[in-house]
Amino acid sequence: MQQREYALIDLRSDTLTTPSPAMREAMLHAAVGDDVYAEDPTVIALQEYAAALLEKEAALYAPSGTQSNLLALFAHCDRGDEYIVGDSAHTFRYEGGGAAILGSIPPQPIPMAMDGTLGLDTIEAAINPDDFHFARSRLICP
Ligand SMILES: Cc1ncc(COP(=O)(O)O)c(C=O)c1O
């Protein structure tokens, strides 16, 4: 049997990585502008690239993971909804309760497996009945 060699790749977090010399060089020479007025050519190019890659109408660059997760929650939920979320998910554990504080979207945490999956039966059991006594349930997976 053939022996395989594996390289160790640390995937704990993007925050452990630091920019390589090539990345610093690219930043140094990047064309920049005011993104509020859609005048940053690099942001525009990145958004167009992401939209084409994912075959979407448009893409929006968000500079942080927390901001991206909040945008996803706000896009899928209305005030008064709750979001069903893994109890180890970043949005639930590490983002300061932002969805509840900023969006009026409380979490409904359920057990999350080590690989990040949620049990379908557990999800189903967590969905609130269509009754005004309960928050409306939404399943979000950031
Ligand atoms: C899964 C996940 N979501 C969100 C974040 C938050 O990202 P940021 O620090 O850019 O807000 C992290 C940060 O490590 C993350 O690992």
C-alpha cells in the first residue's frame, strides 16, 4: 500500500495568519478610492469577481467576519424572528450577541457536532409552531 504524506494546515482561524510579502506588495500598489461613492476600483473588482465566481447578480464586500454574519442574519430574518443556530457557532458564541442587540433576532441554540453539522431531527424539534406566543423560527448556518 502506498504511504501518503500530508502537510499540516492550521485552519483554526483566519486571524492566525499574517499577510505574506506578496500580499503586502499587492496592498502597497492597490488602486484605492472612496467605497461609499463606489469609487474604490479594487473593491469594485473584488465584488465583480465574487459575483461572477458565484454566478450571482452582485456581491458586497464586508471587511469583517462578524459584519458578514450580521448581514446574512439581517438578510434572512425580520425583527422578532429567532434563528436556530449551533451552540458552538461563531454567531452565537463569539459575536457579542449582535444579532439580538442590533437586529432583534434572538438565537435558539441547538447542539452542534464537532464537524459543524446540526441534526435534522434536532433542527425540526427546535422550530417553533406558527403561533404568536413564539418567535418565528429561521435556520441560519454561519
Ligand atoms: C467562523 C467565524 N466567523 C466570524 C469570525 C469573526 O471574524 P472577524 O474577526 O473578522 O469579525 C471568525 C473569526 O475568527 C470566525 O472564525
